[in-house]
Amino acid sequence: MPWGGGDQQQMPTYFGTPAGETPRPGQATRAAALRELGVLQDLAGCPALVALYDYYLDSSCCCLVTRLLRGGTLEERLQARGW
């Protein structure tokens, strides 16, 4: 997993936001995405999580490659359960 940076202090990099511009509310930073990817890799094999097969990360997006799950979106399932 590419962790980058070492000890250098840098401004957070937000996906799809040019340097110096204000990110949108809830917009993820590259560092946050890397932390989440690390957690997913650490929990590989957990039956409660969708398997993460691969990912692509650049300055504008983070794409996850997971198993195909049929039957609607996660949001629809959560709403159906009252979450």
C-alpha cells in the first residue's frame, strides 16, 4: 500500500479540489482514504465486510474493486432496516 510522505508536514489533499481551494463538506482527504484502505486490508477475510480486491488512488478519486453484490445499494438496505 502506498503510504507516502514520511515526516513532512503537508496541507491535506482533498480529492477533486485544486490546491488552495476549500473542500466541500464531507469531502475525503487522501490521508483519510489511505487510513480506510489500511483498515480494509487489515480486516481482510472478515465475513461482515465486502472483500476489497484492489483499488486505484490518484489526486482526484479513489476507486475500490470489490465483489459484485446484487439486490440494491447499501443505502437502500440501510433505509429498509431503519438506519
